[in-house]
Amino acid sequence: MVTKMRDEYHSYNAGDIVYVFYRNPHTQDVTNIQEAAVVNNPENPNELALFLYETYYPLTSEMAVYSSEEEAEHAYQQFFAND
């Protein structure tokens, strides 16, 4: 069972708390920083997943995942400050 994933910037382990951008599914122009948990993917034991709002999302290197709320806030300001 995989309990660790590494991308070019971070290493993630099951049990880590991370921060992601989350778009409100009812109001697509609203984006927030949301805390998520890194967990073992229940559908594929060889992968890690993000657990967010009672849903599992496969954790891939294509996702924007931040290890601290401050890091996420800085990136959020860069991406969304002019919106």
C-alpha cells in the first residue's frame, strides 16, 4: 500500500493536512482555500487521495496542493487578486 507520494516540490504522506483551491460548485466564480487531508485512496490502495467535503480525489502531480495555509494564500493572491 502506497502511503507516500513525491512531486518535484513536496512529499506527501497519508495523514498530512494540506491546502487546495476549491471552487464552489454552486457559484463557479467563488474560489476559496480549503484544508484537505491526504489519505490512502479507498478505491485504489496503491494511490494517495485528498479527502475534501466527504469526497476522495486522487492525489496527482497535476493538482495545486500547498503544505501550509500561508503558502496557499500567497499563491491565491497571485492567481486571483485581479479577479
